[in-house]
Amino acid sequence: MKDFAMSVNLRDNEEAIKQYEHYHAHPWPEVNAALKQVGILDMRIYRLGRRLFMFMQTEDGFDPDVDFPKYLQLDERCQEWENLMGTFQEPLPEAKPGEKWTQMKKVFQL
């Protein structure tokens, strides 16, 4: 099993933050099914202010560069979800050009 930590910011807008949380309290079943299909075993998203932190556990063969694009193609609702969530998000200052969620480096494990 692999684990990943990623981060992104939400737009600085209280209504957008409320909408984002509402969507994640009621995720679309097609999106959840597709995430599992590409090898994501567990995914959790936490928020502090505008900052989102996502923790994922995946199958050993999971590769974000390959499997996230594959997930988007499994059901048209997945691309629709990503487009919608993108309206609420903005990249971190540390993000590379074109990068949405920025992968974090593991620095400690107990």
C-alpha cells in the first residue's frame, strides 16, 4: 500500500468554501466508484481556513500521473466533478505551473 499527501487552496470566499464542503458531504457515486477503480483505497480531505489537505492510501501500483487521468475517463461525471471542484480551488504558491493539487513530501512516520 502507498500513501500520498497533497494540498491545494480554496478560493478566499466563504460561500465557495461552504459549497465545496456541501459537495464533499454528498459526493457523486460515480466519482467515488471511479476513484476506487483506479486503486484508491482511502481518501480523506481536511480543511484549515482556505488550505485543503488530502491524504490517500492506494494500491501499490498506483501512479498519480497515470491513474488520475485514467479516473477522469472512466465516467463523464468524473470530469464534470473535477471541473466543478476546480471553480472552488486555486493552486498553492509552491505549485508548479499547471499543477492543481500539490504533492507533499513525507518527513516523518511513527
